[in-house]
Amino acid sequence: MAVRLLRGCLTLSAAALLVGLLWSLAVARGAISPSSYPDTVIRAALCILVAIPVLNLFAVLAGAVKKGDRMMAAAVVLVLVMLAFNVVWLTVLRPK
């Protein structure tokens, strides 16, 4: 199931990148009226693409817990905590 979720996210990200790129090219050529939606679509696609490794970590954590591998589960939790700290630091706490 985790593999299907990861593949689905990758497919969704690729499709959104393609749509955003084509939309942006159409706006640049004057085929459609300018808007900020192509940038939003591309940013959403990139967010999905970045979320794939995090989803993979959650899948590894679930597998480690299911197998009873405490060392692997602790390592994955440590990595997730570090990622969460980085997100909080970059979005909220970073000095301007």
C-alpha cells in the first residue's frame, strides 16, 4: 500500500509540474490571460515531490514498529524530529 501511495504522489507531482509548465508557457506566449495560478500549481507539485521522502520515512517507521525493531524505529523518529525542527526553524523561528 505504501508503494502505491508513493507512486501516486510521484505521478500527481509530475502531472502538476507538467500542467504548471504548460500553463506558464501559454501565459508567456500570450495565449491566455496572465495569472498567478501556474506558479501556485508548480509550487504545489514541488511540495508534493518534497513530501515523498517524508512519506517513505513514515512507511519505514510503520514497518519497523510492526516488526518490533526498536532501534530502527528510534532512528526514524529521530530523523523525523530533526526534519520537523528544520521546518519550524525555516518557517517560524529563523531570524530575518
